[in-house]
Amino acid sequence: MDEYAWPTGPEVPSGEVVRRSWAATVAALPVETQITGEVIGRQPFGIFIRIDGVPDAVALAEIAAMPQRMDLPVLGASVTAEAYWHAHSHQVRVPAR
């Protein structure tokens, strides 16, 4: 199996669901909100996170926002971070820790 995977599966919200619920996501997760979630996808540029308590939201932790030499968390890992931006692509941006 390739070490990288796009988010897939029945527990991953579709792009349309994420777009429709974007206003509610921004209201529920203002900048500086602490989030916890599960890694649902990995790419060379970062990880995708399903956010606990906000099932229609997806977070992205990009490598540029991670400490140097940090290994990407594996699929299924639990991560904690702080929301620092609401991207036009309907993603909550976070640095992984």
C-alpha cells in the first residue's frame, strides 16, 4: 500500500456537504479553537483531518505549518491542533503537532 492516501470512505464528508456546511463550520471553529481529530488522508504536502464534534468539516495540516523534520502522522492517528485559518477551499487550516 502506498504511504499516501486521499480521504475516502463513508465517514468522510463529500465536497458538497463540506461546502453546504461551511458557514456552520466557521462559526463552530473560530481561529484559535483547539481541535482534535483523526487523520483520514495523507499526501506529500500534509494530512487531512476529520474533526471531532464537527462531522461535516475537514482540516488540512500542511507540511509548511509543521515543525521541521516532523514525520506525517499515519492514517487513523489522533492529532490535536489549533485552527489558524479558514481557507477559500472550505478547509480549516491547522498546524499538526
